[in-house]
Amino acid sequence: MSNVSTPRVINIGLAGLGNVGAGVFKNLQKNRSLIGQRIGAELNVSKIAVRDLSRPRDIEVPAELLTTDWKVLVNDPAIPVIVELIGGTTTAYDLVAAALRAKKIVVTGNKALLAERGKELFALAEECGVPIYFEAAVAGGIPIIQVLQEGLVGNHIRSIHGIINGTCNYILTRMSQAGLSYADALQEAQDKGYAEADPTLDVSGWDAAHKAIILASLSYGFWIPQDKVHVEGVDRVNITDFRFAERLGYTIKLLSVIRADENGLVEVRTQPSLVPLSHVLANVSGAFNAVLVNGDIVGETLFYGRGAGQDPTSSSVISDLCEAAAVLMHGARHSGFVPHGLYGKSKPIDDTVSRYYLRLTVDDVPGVLAQVATLLGQRGIGEPGVRSPERWAERVRARVGGSRRSRSGSTTQPVGVGSTSQRRSVSGSNTPVSVITRASHAPVVLPIPRPVRNTARIIENVYVLAPKVSDSSRVHTASAASAQPPPKSWRPPARLRQTPIPRWIRP
């Protein structure tokens, strides 16, 4: 006979029955028995707030559970836990703030709300003595919030590098692996449900930036202001960038970078980045997410999984509900965010130093590379060298199809420049040229080329070789009857003038 007691029933108010909300309701019903046995409580959704009662839904929900007024959830004394999954930052803020004032535990997956108004809400949670849980706000089903709050609590976080937007990662993966244009990759992501009809929040980089703000704030003990975060999207990345990235041994990912310098200044940025093909993050493909955390004690740890979707995200919400149940039954609590004074200032993007990739399109005329080198040198951007990966480009064209040609008929090649924190561009009209810069304390300016002939100095796949000449090749042999001396005006061909001609064969 089992001596397991009947679980305590904990009522939940669910605000929002969209994709994630429906997943939470469905999976709570599916694993009700398992959850009850593990936590000693039965999680029961007793009320659900929705915008439209008549909207068709993929799951069956008893009509008596539905309401259009979220205040019903907050004002019900039998509901101690509120789950906010309606999105946005206006009504969602009002709902969460009202729930906290009513001494109710809040569970949310709203990263935009926390990024914009998290400082206010966590201060209110502390004042009211109830916690906010938000595992689902970052990286879907990956328990990265719990890792930072509990698993790595004894570490100074040196850095975090994350691929934390599945939509952008899917788009960039398809551009890299299938040779799709940005527009085609985006359309495919929308067709498969990875991207919204309006993908602006994702492709602009701000969805990932909101998540980076949350991770950085948890790691360094103060809430990072949005205006201190540098954000760039993926909408300007094209297939040419991928061709050069591969040629140089990289791929392109939308990377969120979080790190503190030796003075305690915290840098937070989200932007398309060149990731070495040998790095573990380069192999994170499709809609998957990954977060690489470097702690001063533990070293590097990698967390990988699905970063979005109904089931992965609802899994994180249910995890937070179980934590809320533990608080109600056993009194353990934390506010969700613990401020401290070891750090406290954000680092302006203008003060960060990093390597950059530039692609320049210039006229294919003598002296243009020298001008580019001079401009880069004047701005302290490294020592340039010339790359013209035509053989590699032929392989890529065979895979993606087609090529672009300059007015002279030669295949064009893109330009890549990578080096310091400064970024400049030079635009022309014709042939792109590849210029790769490397950091140097004393930038060296390229000499002006003298394109008298196509040599290896200008075009990579054309070489000047010494002619293969032997003594026997310099003598015309014939029969005695037909042999004729050469005319007195005869001179050796130009190719034979490179080495002295022995006296004995001179006319």
C-alpha cells in the first residue's frame, strides 16, 4: 500500500490562452499526476482571462473557466498564483503590478515587459513580499534563469555568449546552408511558423536584446537600461557576407554578448557576429538556442535546446509554477532578482573594443586598393591584405547558382575588412574587392599597384611563371638540303630574351 498523501490543490489564474498559454493548460492536464507526485501539490487552472471568448482554439477548455476581465483573476482570493502570458508592456504591466499588490505570486514569460520595466516590478515584488518567476522569458525550454540564480550563484560571471532568438538563427542557418537570400529565408521561416507575420521584433535584434538585458541583470546585480544596449539586426546580412565568412573560416550568428571588464563596467550588445567554424556555437542550427556561460570558478558551461515553441516554453512556465507551489507550501522565497553592489555601471558601446567585418564595393581601377588602405590606415584600422577567393567562389556558385559580373567580364568578389572597434565604408560602382585587416600598432599602407600585366599581386588565380626553356628548344633542326640561315634582321622572341642566348647559336 502506498502511503503517499493526497496532494494539496493550488489554484492558478492564467492570463492569455495563445500558443504558450494553450501549451501550459494542455501539459498541466497531461502530466497532472506526475507533477502532483513530485511536488506534493495539484496545480489546477481555475480561471483563464482571454481577449475573445468566441475565438476558435486547438484545445478544449470548459466555458466556465473563461473570462475577458483579468481583474477577476487578481480579485479572486482562492487564486494565489497568476500566470501572465498576454504579451506587450501596457496591460501586462497593469496585470502584474495589480497581482503583486494583491500578494499573489507572478509567473511570466514576457521578456519585453521585464526588459523595459523589470526594475520597477522587482522593486514592487520586494515591497509586497511576493516573488516573480520568469524562466520562460529567456531561451524557451532552457533553464538558464535557474542556472544563474542557483546553479552558478557562487561564481563571478565573466561572460555570456548566447544565440537566444530562434527565428533569426533559423534564417541565418538557411542562408548559410542552403544559399537562400535573406528574403527567401525569412519567408520560409514564416511559412513554417518560426517567424511572426510581422517579424520586426525578431529580425531587428530587439527580442534577443530583451533577453540579454535579463541575463545581464541577473548576472551583475543591477538592472541594465535599454538605452545602454547596442542592438543590430540580421536584415542587412546577405549571402555575400556568408561567402566571405566561410572563406575566412567563420559563420554568421546573431550573438548576444554580455561581459564585465576589470573595472566592473558591464557590456551588453546584440549583433550579427562572425563565429569560428570550430566553435561550439557555430553548430547551433535552425530554431535552436544556446547559451555559453563563463564563470570564474566553474569555467565554461553550455546550455542548449529549443528556444521557442509551445511545448518548450510551457515546460519552463510549469517549472516556475512548481517553484511557486513550493513557496506556498514551505515558505521558501526569493524575489526573482537580487540586487547587489559589486557592479553597477553599463559600458557605452563607444568604449568597447572588438573586431569588425567590413565589406567594400569599389571601382576595379588601378590605385583603388591603395586608397582604401590609406583611409583605413588614417583611422588606425590595421594592416590590410588582398583576398580574391575566385576558386572558392566557383564552388559556392555551383551550390547557390549564378554569379555577378563586372563590366570587364570578370566575376566579382565581395570585400571583407575586420579589425578594431572603428567601422568605415568606401563605396564605388563596380567590382567588389576583398580587403582583410588585422590589428597592428603601426598600420602599413599598401603601395600603389602597377598593373602592367595580370600578375599574382593583383589577381590571385593568375601567375607569372618563368618559361621552360632548354638549349635544344632554341635550335631549329632540319635536313642539310632544306636548312637555311636565319635573316640578318632576326631576333629571338620576347620569351627567349629573359636569359642570355649562348654565342654559338647567335646568327
